[in-house]
Amino acid sequence: MVEDQPELAALVATHLERAEMNAQVCHRGQHALRFLQKNFANLVLLDINLPDQSGFDLAEQLKAADINVPIIFLTGNVEEESKVRGLELGGDDYITKPFSYAELVARIRAVLRRAEVKADLNITKNVKVNDEPFDFCGARVQPQRLEVSFPNGVNASIGRKELGILAYLNGSAGKVVTRPTLIHAVWGVHADVKSRSLDQYVAKIRDLLSDQGMSLEHFRTVHGVGYIFDPKGESEAGR
């Protein structure tokens, strides 16, 4: 909970704990940002008027930092324009003060249920089970079946992380992707994954493609940096 009024924050936290929820209170936006960069949270209750910045600015910073956490704006600002902005920024709900604690708890639980259903579709952080197939080095990648289909008729299974790597490289076609960027995209910002482990997953992908006769000319390592998938052959990176 990010709330600049200590008494209100303590009161809300008490009611949340009675509802068997653990509450971490921050009174400034940057305090909340630092906390979420190092810790997991299921949901953020976010006031708009904070001492150091607006709640809208914090929501944008969280998004820019790839911290994807459901947000409920909890504020005294009742203006429709403010509500619209909060929802357009990705807020999952907007509750105005004063409010009943029973309603607050019910709406928190509703947002958490929606977040759980949404997460059920995730194969990796960046791939969902209903994502469309795509082409990679002449092979057809099928997220729905965790398979790669080859022109010779062979269908091969792939792991979730390999699929996430292929999907991110495909979505960044023509651009150099650094190792940290790829790790954060597939495993998450807080994942403790080393570059050597990533390289091993990439090696599995290369072996799978080359074993079926696929050319790896457009899937290259950029030494000391990361990788590039360049299907149009326009980049000199990694040559």
C-alpha cells in the first residue's frame, strides 16, 4: 500500500490483516518502487497524491521497470478524468475515499482472481498458451502445442524457456538483444539466472534447428553482448 497519510495507512493495513492479507506500507512513491524492485507483491493499493510524485507517475515507472503487478488506485480524487487516466495506465480498479473496508477487501479479491486467471495462460513470462504461431529460421513455432514444425514434416517438442527465448527474439527481429534483456523477458526481472545458463538454452535451440537442416545464418551471437534474429539479413551485428 502506497499512502502518505500514516493513520489511514495503518487503519487500512489492520483491516487487510484481519482479512488474512499481509500489508507492506510505503508513504512515498520511490520507497514503493525500491521495495517492488527487490520484493514480490500480489497487488498494489496506490494513492494518487504522494509527497514525492503522483501515483500515476509511479504506475508508469513500474511499467517501465517491467514490474507487472495489479494496481488498485485508492484516492480521494473523484474526478472522472483522473479515474479514466488511472485505468488507461493499466490500473485494475479505482476506489475513491471514503470507502467501506468490506468493499475494499472484496474488490481486492476480485482483482486477484482476475490476475490468477490471466496468469494461468502464461507459458513463460512473455508467452501465453493462446499466442499465434510464428516462423523462425524456416521452422514453424507452435506455442499452443510447445512444438516446432519443420518443412520435412517432423514435429519436435520444445521446453517452455526455449519457447520464451524464440518468441522474444522473433518479436525483436532485426535488433540486438542483450543477455540481461532476454533473461528478464523470459524469466522475469528478479530471476537469478546467469548468462551461462541462458547460453545453454540457446545452444539447445541451435541444435534442434540444425539437426533438422535449418540454416542458422540469420540467428547469430553478438559476442560479449547477446543475440540477434535477423530474418531479412539487414544487420551486420554478429557477422
